[in-house]
Amino acid sequence: MASPSSYPPGTHHVPPPRASSPATANFRLNHLMLRITNPEASLRFYNDFLGLHTIFVFNTGAWTIYYLGPPSVSMSELGTASGLLELYHIPGHLDAYKNGNENGGEGFGHIGFTVPDVENALQRAAEFGFKVIKPLGENGVETMGVPSFVKDEDVVEGYKFVFRQLAFVVDPDGYWVELVPQVVRSPSN
């Protein structure tokens, strides 16, 4: 893979498909795990606001696992499902968890949800009382979750055009959640 600086700015580079490997032919991303401090608040955000459902809850004795996914997924489909979210609640851990955006754009950045209408989703966020940290139309680097040394003039206009179509809200633990339209327009449209 080439270094990022070897790609021309403002263009999509689409590498050739990887050669099929029998050893990894059926591998795919299944879920993402986030640590949470308040299950009720997190379930309100991910279930009520974003439409996931709780597939199961498991008390390990030391912490509780909340496994969320699309409404169509059941326990028997966990091994074949995609788009799952695992929430870990460790009682007694009251401090906010760190994410990469709090550390100047280092480490974990955000999770993304595709929504039919970003503006409508932002209205729902406001109705629920959730904080919008990047509304539609904005494209400043301070809303991109990148280190502070990156300046607005460093980012090409094509990316800024796309970024104006996205929004970010924060979940109860401060994790950034991107709201992506089902169709992202390109500058040439």
C-alpha cells in the first residue's frame, strides 16, 4: 500500500480487489464494542433514537453486556449478522470513557449510521436532547475529528463538499456518531 502522501489530493483511489484467500474467504466484520457508563441513557440513544434493538443482555457477574443490532437480527443469527454493536457496562466505572476525538484526533474516531434523511435525523436528535456537534452544511476541520495542526486550507474542496452532507451527534458517553445520507452527492452532481 502506498503512503497517503503518494495519492493525489482530491481524488478517490480504488485499489484492485484483494486476491481471494481460502483462509479468509468467510471473514467479515461482525460488531464493534463500546464501553458505557449508563445503560439506560445508551439504550435510549442507540435503540430509541437510532433504531437498533437489544438482541440480548448478559450479566457476566463483573459487568453487563448489551448486544444490539438491526430489528431483524435474532440470537440465532449473531454469527452471520453484520452491523452489530456490543455495549459493556462495568458498574463502578463512573468516569467518561476517552475517545480519539478528545485526544486531538488520535485513536478511535467515530461510528457511522446510514440514515434516509440526515436533516430529519438531526431533528430527532434535538427532540431527544442529544448534542449535535456537526450540523449539515459545515465543513471546518474543527468538526472533522482531526489533529489541531490540520488547517482548513489543507483539506481539498471535494472532501469539504462531501463533508457538508454529513452530521455528527454524540452519544451519552461522548462517542461521536456520524449520520451519513443513503446517497452522498459528489461535487460533479
